[in-house]
Amino acid sequence: MIAIRVVLVRRWPGFIAFAALAVMASPCFSQDSDAKGESESVVVHVQTDAPEPKAWVGQRLPFFVKLKAPGPFVGAAGFSVPNIPRALIVKVGTPVVSSETGDDDQDWTVQTHEFALFSQATGTVSIPDIQVRFSCRSGYTGPVSDHVETSPGIDVQIQTPDDYDPDVFVVSTRRLEVNQSWEPPPGDIRQGDLIRRTIQQSADDVAAMALAPPVLTAPDNVRVYPDDPAVDDDMQRGAFTGRRTDVITYVPRESGTVTLPAAKYVWWDPTKNQYDWTTLPAATYNVAAVASATTGGDAVSDESSGGAFPRWWALGLMIAVVLLGCIAVLKRRTLKSRLQQFWSRLYPPDRVAVGRLRRACRNNDPVAAEAAWQQWQNSLPGPPTFTPALQSALTDLHRHRYGNGDDATWDGTQLSRAVAEYLAATKDDAEDSVDALPPLNPV
């Protein structure tokens, strides 16, 4: 044992060199080096294929993106699908995995991803390049390598019927079912009540987002508020069914008879080469007037809401400022708090906010109205109890600010009237309320 140690110590430099050569020549080291080189030079292929590059306008046109790698795929592939004007691209189902052998006897693992194009654009439509991100192995036991490739774009043809109207949204399907419901049902309602119309569509081989949006026409004295559509795509064993639900809210602004229009849905049947359609009937409501606590919705004057400062306060304010300036020399520390208390009593924050809100409504300025509304909410001791009219007016404001509406077309009359009615109602409630608790320190 001792002799062996002496030999190793005396021959240490030679032993190190021998060990290094043995490690470099070992199979493990050679395999890791080769694996690293292979991971940096893994060859993959990406291609786009459309078996039938022709479809009717609004019809589903399938195309496929194929990924080919020299080993199994790792994780899920990601796609950056481009936007095409007047068209929609939807990824369908899960990928199909298969294997191929190339001309050079190279074995490939293939992942086929299906997409569907629904186009309202006609003629030659170009599907741009699609960026693909995926990971794969080189062989069954090789290291994992990441890839960012591009699937080349292709051109397809979208044909139209002979009497096609480019301004009409066309759905191409062999079956389209449409039905509607009203809440409340047609009949007698009161002014300010909300009318909800629910339209449900179901079609074969059509994505839910590719179904026709509802028509939002209504009489001039009726406000219309569409909700975001609820969509659902059902794909089972190659069958493709899209379902879309739209909810439209109508708010009559005046009393009388209101007829909400019918809705006609037209689709093209490619199996019969003809149009088909269905019509949802109109609904008629008798709107009864409701006695308002205010006159014309503007009974709350600017003076009572803080909109304009009364002139007769000007002299008193000047005197108060002079007195407060004299007191500030002696009581500098309490000046700020006393000024705030005096100003709050003289000019309550909630009335200031209401005044700004009403001015914004008169000027039809949705940006200023939104800011004043938030300021008013923050000044109240608790959240206000929304009346249907106030809720409807706020929904209209938010739709113009954050939805599809245009700020320039916003009309603040409805919100101004709803705020006035709310103030009048809360004032009556405050006067009618009675404090049931006895005084804490009775005299």
C-alpha cells in the first residue's frame, strides 16, 4: 500500500497527462461533444399547404402548417398568426404527429397543425408568413434544441355568388340556426325600463367569430347598447360547429309606442349554390311615462350643485381672506387645517364634483364627465345606488370612452337627467329619514 502511494506521488505529472488523455478518448466525452455539435446544427423544415386553395366568401378554407424534425418534439409549438383585413384565421384542434422517410433515408418526425381561413375579402387573398416557435431533439436521445422558423405564405382564391353584395356580411354554410328572446316580452313597460334582446346563432363549419354580427338599428328615441358577443367553437372528430350569442340592450327615452326592428340573417349554401335566410320578428312596446321629481331633468341648479359660485359670496370671501391672513401670523400651524374646514363647509366636495359633471354633460365632453364622475364617487361616504336610468347613462358614457363608440358623438343629456333624478331622490330620502337613536348627552 505504501509502495503504491510512493509511485503515484513520484509519477504525478505523468499520471495527470495519462488521465486527461483517457478522459478525452472515453466514449462519454466524445458523445457529449458530438451531441453539442448536433444541437447547434439540427436541420428542421416548415411548410404551408392548402389542399383546396379555393372557397366561397365566408366559407371555411382549411390549410396546414407542417413541422419536420429529425427527432421527437418537446413541448407545444407556438404560432404568431398575422392579421388579414376582412378575414379571420383560426387554429383548429390539436396537431397530428406522424413520421416520414426522406429521399436520403433520413427519418423525420412530422407535426401537422390545421388552420381555417374565413374571408369576407374576395378574389386573391394572400396568407402571409407565419412565425413558428418549437423545440425538438436530434434523434430519440439527443439534446433539446429551440427553433424559430417561418412558414411561407400562400395565395388562395375566394369566389362570390353572381348577385353578391360586397356591403353584406355573408356566411357560407349548409346549416344556420338563428333564434331570439326578449326580456321583458313585448307589451307594456315604463319609461326608463331596459329591454334586452338575446340572439343566438349556430352554424356548421363556421367559427363563432366568423358569424354575422347583429344589426343595431333602432328608432331615434331609443338608445342601443350591444354587449360583447359570447362565442363557442365545438370541434369533435372533424365536425366543426360555431355558436355565437349577442345581447343588445335598448333604452326608450320617451313615452309612446316603440317598435324595435326585425333582423334578417342571410347565408350562402355552397352545397345547393343558393341563398337561404331567416327573419327574426320585430317587437312592439307601449312605454308609459313616469312622473319625474324634477322638471326637464335640469331642476338641480348650478348654484345648488356647485356649478357657479354665487356673486353675493364674493364680499364675504374677501373679508374672510383678510381675517385669515391676520390670524395666520399668530397661528401658523393651524391655518391650513382651518382653511380646509372653511372651504369644505363653504364649497362641499360632492357638490363641486356634481357641478363639474353637469358642465361636462352640457358640453358633451365624455373625458371631463368621466373624471368628474370618479371625483363624485370618491367624495361620497359610500357607493351610490344606481337607478336603471343612471346605470344606462353610465354604460353609454363608458362605451364611448372605452368601447367602439366615438367621443365626438357622445350626448350628455341622458347622464345629466339621470344625475338630477338621483340627486332629487336622495334628497327626499334624507329629509324623510328619522334618527332613531336618542342624543348621547341630553340636556
